[in-house]
Amino acid sequence: MKKLNKLGKLKCLFFVALSLIIWASCKTDKINPISEPVKDISGSWKIIKATRNGSDLTALVDSNIYSFSKFRINFSGGKYTVTNPLPFIVSQSGTYSLDNPQYPFQITFSATGSTTPASTSFTYPVVGGVRVLTLVFAPGCPQNTYSYSLEKVN
Amino acid sequence: MKSKINIKGNTLWKICALVILAISITCCLVSVTSVVQPTTAIAKQVVPITLNDSISTQIDGGPLVANYVFCFLAPTGWAAAQNMTVTYTSTLGNGSMKLMPANALEPASGNTLTWPAACAAKFGIGKNLVNDVQWVVYESAQPISIANGITITGQINIKLTVGADGNNTSYFPEYVTCESSDGISDDAYWGNGHDYSLNSGPCLVQTGTDGDLHDYCNLQLASINPPKSLDNEFISLTYNNKLDTNTMLKGNTNLYLCVDSAYLSDGTALTNFCVQAEKTQLVQTTSNSGLFALTFWPRSFFNLTSTQTLTKLVYYVTDQTGTKRVGYGGSTTTPFTYKFTCN
């Protein structure tokens, strides 16, 4: 009888220990919410593709005078500067802002000396592991739309 | 013997639903039997166009309630949506048509495109050589109950005021008719496989203004793309050497843009831009194509200040020496012209 009691106590102890292990294993992990990072476009960007009304212009504009490969736009501290300009949303350097720092859909350029800011759609996908900034705009007639895809200069 | 086909109930229901859907959405075989359209028109006049059509129906599950839809390709400068009225007569009744709401989506595109965008994606610019045309879409003001197994005959009547932009334009009209339920679908399981009818009209030549000539029906000796632009854009000049009938530059592969004059908004003429240099050289698009092109940015080309605006370009195409030149219609004395305007 004593033997049985001892066995029973051991069994009881075993089940208590097992329950504790199971209870411990079921503990809910705390998951920290992942916040969307702020889209940082700081740096110098170059044009890798340009289209006019859907037709590729990239190879057609490449001379000593002006070319897509020479165009640069540099974003820094809320300001932008353009070098080797081309038909673009704005023709002067100035300030810029995104409509939403985490989920931007629009970028607004305010050229120095201009009272009318220019806004355009903004996409920021990763293409081939590289961030590509695509801007769509009409520098002249509204029916002629241009799309510039830019890549950061290393 | 056990069947090897093992379809779960859930999957079976999906397949049945798809089959039923495929049958029930197929409606109408639309055919336009004739297009009555003039080939000439005078600006600001109303041009009548009539489409005689016939619609045969096969609809499972009872009558289909849908709208007649009419899509029309017109020059952008005509602003057809503001200058056109459309009515119809048919054996199911008569009525007027109204512009398709701008946010209405075309069903055959999977409801991803608006009607004009879906027409542009499917039918492009028709037989026109220049992309300065646009689709405008109309639907019957009232939906129509279409029964199974009937043939509807009727007419679509268009009254179009042409030449709103003050230019002289020639182009190929395109006409598409369908109903709103199936849209411009190619999934019809009977007839020609289409749920729509596509018809091309003959070249419509509109004259009667002192504006520019925009000929989208015929190849041009020289043309600039986009056909309408301002000076702060890239413009592409194309010269078709195979159309040089007076043989002045025929066979010559060293061709240059010679700007006779460029006019500013204050009337000032910029000259001394007729040079044979890298920035004016036209490059053959592909070997032996005979097409020579130059893409340039006018504001930079003419070194304009921020306050100057170009209104017109007057130019020739020359050989490397600049002594042989070709202008409008192959003339050596009448230059080509291009106006910087959006209309």
C-alpha cells in the first residue's frame, strides 16, 4: 500500500511538472508592432528611364548639350537642387515635401521664387533590389505626360 | 471501377458557377452593316454620320437589361465629347445617348479600366498615323431589356461639329458598338467571337480654317511628335527621305535641321539657328528606314530666358553643306512650320 502511495505521489508530481512545462510553453510571446519606416529620399538621383506618352525617350536624348544621363536631382534636408536640367516638374531648385512621410503618394516641389508649388504622383518601388523613384508629370501641354524613373547615385 | 476524377464539392460548385457565368454573360452578336460617313467637312459645320446595325441575341436565363454603348475615335482638338450628339433608333425603341460616366468601368477589362481607356488599350489609334486622337464613349440614356433569340435592327445617328481647335485635320474615324453588360469582350462563344462591332471609316478631311494642317491619314515628309506641345517639352522631328519626290536630299544620310526662324510670343524672330552641327543632326531610326529623327528641347535649343516663350518654328531639312534644303511639300522655298500650342 505504501509502495502504491509512493508511486501515486511520483505520478502526481510528474503530471504537475508536465502541466507546468506545457503551461510555460504556451506562454504568449510579446510581438512588438512593426512600424513602416519613413521614406528617406535624401541623396543624389539620376534618370534611368524616361518616357513621353508611354514611348521610351531614354536613348533619344543623349548629346553633349543635355542628356538624361547627366541630369541630377539632389534631395537634402527638405531642399532639392537640379543640375544639368531637362524638362521637369520645376525648372528651379527649391524645397520639397511628401504628402505622407511613411506612405507617400505625392511629392510637392516649391521652386525658389515661385508662388505656385507643383505636385506630382510619387511611387517608390524596389526594382531589382534597388529603390526606384518614379515621377509622372506634364511640363508643357497637359495631354503630354512624361515619366522619369530615377535611381540613387552611389 | 473507381473513377480517377476526384473533384471536391467546393471545387465542383466553383466550376459550375464559372460555366453558368460564362453562358449567362454572353449576350449579343453586334454587327454594323454599313457606315454612312462623309469624307470631307468644313470647320464648325455639323457632320452627320449614320451607323446601320443589327444585333442578334443569345441570352440564357431570361432577358438582359443593359445599355447600348457607342465608342468613337476623334481628333483630340475636336473635343468631340462637347461637340457631338448621339441618338439611336431601333426595333426595341428609340432614344438618346449620353456620355458614359467618367468613373464607369468597362467589364471586359475586368472592371479595371474606364471605357475610353479600355477602348484605347484594345483598339489603339485605329488606322491613324499620329497619336493625337481620343476615344469618347456614349451609352443609351435608358437601359434596354434585351430578350433571348431576337434580332434587333437599328441606327446610330451622330451629329458632330468638327474643327473646334481651329486647325485643318484629316483622320480615320473608328466606330465601336456593344452593350454595357459584356463590353468590348472577345469571349462570345458564338458568332465571330466578339461581343462588339469595330468599323473603320474612310479618311475624313476637314478644311475651312487658317490654322495648321494635321494630316493623320497620310505619311508626311516631315512631322513633329507630339503634334501639339509647348517649348518646355521634348519634341521629335522626323523626316521621311523616301517621300522626297524632288530628289533634293534623296539617298543622303547626313541630314540636319535648319531653323529658318523661331518666333517668340512678343513677335520677335530668332534667327541664325540654321547650322549643321551635332545638335541639329537627324539620325536614321533604323538602317535603310529612310526615317531620320532628332529629339530636342526647344527652350534649351534656343537658349531662352525664363520669360521668353516660343510660339512657332519655321524650318527646313538640309544636307551637310546647308546648300540643299527641303521644305513643305518638297519645296526649297516654302518651309515647314510648327506651332507651339496645346489645342
